[in-house]
Amino acid sequence: MKKQLTLLCAGLFVATGLLAQKAAWTPLFDGKTLKGWNQKNGQARFSVENGQIVGTTVANTPNSFLCTNEEYGDFILELELKVDDKMNSGIQFRSLSKPEYQDGRVHGYQMEVDPSPRAWSGGIYDEARRDWLYIPNINPAGKKAFRNGQWNKYRIEAIGNTIRTWINGIPVAHLVDDLTTKGFIALQVHAIYADMTPGMKIRWKNIRIQTTNLKPAAPDRTPVINLLPNHLSEQEKALGFKLLFNGTDFSGWRGVHSDRMPEKRWAVKDGAINVSTSDGSETGNDIVTTEEYGAFELVFEFKLSEGANSGIKYFVNEKFDSGGKSGIGLEYQILDDERHPDAKQGAAGNRTLASLYDLIPSEKPEKRFRRPVGNWNQGRIIAYPNHVIQYWLNGFKVLEYERKSNIFKALVARSKYEKFEGFGLNDAGPILLQDHGDQVSFRSIKIRVLTESPDPCEQ
């Protein structure tokens, strides 16, 4: 009997220990008062009604934030919210307010609340700092998660440098970033703009947080925006991405029409591939990957100098004689549109930034979403197995066409490529970085092979 009691006590001890290790939820709102919270910046009204925090818009005041008194680093946060139509709001996290930064203006990560037709709810915005970090356009399923006029369940996982968001159980955003590792959580009532009016309301309830024994959700298919240079996150690896540039040397690269790297103009500096103009302006020194790719998704960052011209090419065919100039292939144009004359050449703007060079112009996002010269922009080329090609720029799809189609062939026939029989029709080819004689930098170049074409219902 004594032995049985000993075993029973031991079993209870183990069970108790396991329960203690399980992540516990802590409420951030007692359902009755705003204890534990403080208001910063604007003068919007925050009140408690029927077990809910209610934020109400007020005229002539900036963005208002109801902030936790405590700061949080790694956490999992869940809450429910309901917002009036045409109103904008957000959930701040790892956010700060310091006198030396814009007189205490709240700044930091925000999970968006956006009932407008653009449907960016669940995206990640950097309030009063870097603007949009993750726009959900690239995740069509996530854009459909928010339910207008209804209660929505929001979830944020901020663990290490990985930030993930869900709405109503559907993953929306997956960001990798390390700018801020700790800060307060805040509920935003946006300043009145556009169709907003005084008296609009947003309601929050069931606000709870985990801060210990955190268990992140399993990897899923959500596209990743990774702001750490030349870094692959676990989810990117799970999605099949690999680095085409390791951040230190030219492993996996060679000169076009050559089996080795050019001896001049290319260098790795500060974790980026740089085309240097220190030895003069010269073209025809392009570099290509040692591997060839057919259906793929290519992600890359690029930085232009003033007046610079460059490009990334794919389905490159080295059998074509370029006359000592750039290798021949389909091109994602990289250009300073405001200062380089090529922007005004070609037809209908088909030589401007993010265009299919000399064939199809891009529908560029508004200027706010195009990073200025000297800043890093993110490009994305998706070449599906069904020959549909998409170009993306800083989270916006700017171009789509079907390679090998009759329309594509007609475009080639009236372009500078008409003399290259079979241009753009090869089944695979290397990826090319162009030396157009100007100073340009590349980093975070990643690729994965695609075996499936997009679901038309998700586009």
C-alpha cells in the first residue's frame, strides 16, 4: 500500500509539473476598468461598456493609443474586435514612446484593422517609422479572413525575430525582423481621415496574453517577408527556398558566357553583391547562376544609385549572340525612372522600373510604396509551371503575363528581341544579374522551385 501511495504521489508530481510547463493565459483587461492601461498621443475616447473596451473617434486629434503599462518581448496575444465600416485601427505591439522620438509619438509594429476594400487586415505596419512591412496582397486566403461588421479573433505570435498574425484562425502575415524586441501593446483609434467621421467605434474584448513556455504554431504555407539580410527563416526553408547568395562570396555564380566570375566590377561588400563603377562605366559583364531554373519563385532586394540602370533576367539563353553586351533573357527592369533616359524610351513605359523590359510596362504602386534611390526595394518574380509570370514590387503585384502565349510572341516580334528566334521560350535557364555600367547592389536573393500553378480562385 505504501508503495502504491508513493507511485501515486510521484504520478501526481509529474502531472503537476507538466501542467505547470503548459503556457498559461493572463488577461490584460478585467472586463470592468482600464486598470493596467494608459492613453498616449491623441484624445480619442476610450471607455468600458458591457465587458468591452470601446474606442471612439474624435475630430481634430492625432492617432490615439490605449497602451499597456507593462512591456512585452516574446508573447502570444489573442483578442476579439469589432469595428465600424470605413474606420481604420490596429493593434500595436513591441511599441515605444520616448520623448526623444518625435516628442513621444507611439511607434512600432502594428497588426492592421482595415475593413476597407483593399483588405489589408492582419498585415503588419510599422507605425511612425518604416511604413508597411507586410502587405497581405501576396496571401489571398489571408485577405479574406476578416469579416466586416462582425467580431474577429486576432492572434499575434512574436517570438524572437519571427512575427506571425492570424484572423479567425487563418494565417495572414509572416514577418522576420529584429528592429524592436520589446515594448508595450496598444489599441489604436486612428485619426479621422478619408470617409471617417467623429463617433465611429471599435470594440475589443477577451484580451489575453502568454509570455512563458511559448509554443509557436507549426510552419504553414504563408509567404514570408524576411527583413534580415541574406537570411533564411525556418518557414522559408519549409517552403523550399534556398539562398542564391550567401552574403560573403560568389559561390554559385559565374560570368555569362564563361565558367568563372569576371575579374572586375563585381564585389561583395557589407553583405551585398555590388556592381562597382570605380574602374569606369562598362557593360557586358553580367553574372549568372551556375544552376538553371524553369518554374520558380525568386525573391531579391536591390538598391540603386542615382541614374542607375540594371536588371534581373531569367530564362537566359546563352546560345544567343549578344554582341558582347548583356546576356539575353526575359528581364525584370531595375531603373531610376526619374533620372535615366531609358524610362522614356521603348513603348508605353515598358522600360521603366519593374517592367518586363521592352515588352510590357508595370503598373507600379503609388510613390509611397517605391523606396527612394539609395534604399532597399524588394522584388519578386514568380514563374509558374503553366507559364504564367508575375512581377512584384514591395508587396504589390505590378505585372502578369503568359510566356509562350500568342500574345507574348506578338510582343516579342515588335521588340528589340525579334531577331532572337525562340526568345523567352526555353524551358529553363540561369538567373542573371546585369552590369549596365552603373552602381547597383543586390542582396537576400532567394529561390524555390515550383511544382504547382496558382489556384485561379485564390488570385
